Amino acid sequence: METSQPVILAIDTATAAISVAITKGTSRQGMMLASIGLSSNITHSRRLLGSIERLMAEVDLDWKDIDAVGVSLGPGSFTGLRIGMATAKGIATAANLPLIGVSTLDSLAEKCVTRRLVCAVLDARKKEVYAAFYRADEGSIMCRIGEIEALSPEGLADKISEPVVMIGDGAVVYRDFFNDKLGANLMLAPAALHEPSASSLGMIAGSLFLKKCFLNIDSAVPLYVRISDAELNLKMKQQALAASGKNKS
């Protein structure tokens, strides 16, 4: 293995387009060695692990050939993110490999080659999207501008005042709205690019590997951006109980 060309096992379970890939190299300077797409109904990390082992066998690689495990941090499906993180942690621990986290939106933006502003958008349901903005540096590598947000399509459109390339399923779901709101400033990425992919994730993870940007395996958690329905319901119950207690006093 060449340290300057790290081999990454990349796992993306953030959306229904679940994928696993083995990549070599870094952003804009790497290659995909192998990749598979998996059924969105995977509900157990053991099934995901089995698919990973089959993929490695196909390209005749052993765990000693892997430099690190890359995993999608989110945002995305809460269940999918938990499965991906649990699997990645298990592999990294068992194989004594570094764990690298990559935002789902960063993986999407990685697919774009443009000097325009890029907006990666995922459908967050409940009439919201997850979004982040990017610009290419001198090496054409996409660099995130600002924070990842959960907001309404209207709120996102209000932030855009220049030509932009939108990528991700959120751009597809709200295509008509963004067309009406942004007009000639809007350019949609090609249809084949709107789903996150483990191969893009792996290239970014390769760059992070060289910078030694590793997660703490014990404390690493997905990036949910907003709280789950269960957490929201619990919070509302707690607030109701607190209000009830104040009224009684």
C-alpha cells in the first residue's frame, strides 16, 4: 500500500441509495476499485457486513490491505446512519483501522466539477431539506461554506442570489419550486449524480486520512442535524409536564 494513495473501505447508508465501495487515493486524484449498491431494506449491520466481505473477496483484498474505514456521518435516514456507524465502528475496532467520518452533503458536492456556487440538498421530509453550500478551491476540490442546516425550501432559496448548481434528491423533489424561485440562476446536476455514493465518500476520506482526521471510535456519533420524532415527542412531553407542574404550584 502507498501511504499517499490510501485504500479506503467506504460505507454510505445515509439514504435509500445504500452503497459500499473500496477506493484508492484522494479527492480529484483517486479511483474506485470496487463498488456495490445495496437494498434500502437492510435493517441489520450483519447483512451489511456480509456484503462488505463479499465485495472485498471480489477484488481479492484482505483487511491488511485497507488503510481506513470511511462512513457517512449524515445527515440522512436516522436508522440508516446508525446502522452504518455501528458497522463501521465494528470493522475499525476488529481490524484496528482508523475511522473517518464524511458528511453526506460533502459526498454529494464532491461529484460536482464547476466554478459556480454548489448547493448540496437532501430531502429531510416534513417540508424541509438538509443543505450546505460549497465552492471549489484552486485544485477544484469542493470546500464547504458555512454550516449544514435543516430548513424549508423557501428559506434555502432566500439564501441564493447568484448562479448555483444544485445536487441531491432535495433538488429533485423541489425542482419546480426552485425553478420558479431561482429562474436562470439555477442549474441542476445531471440526474445520475443526485444520490450519495460510497465512492465519492471514499475519495474524501482518502484526503482526510492523509491529514490524520480520524474519529474517536468510542464516542463517534452520526450527524443528525435535527432531532428525531421520538426525541421531539419526549421533549414535548417534558415541556408539558413542566408546564403542568408550574400551573399546580
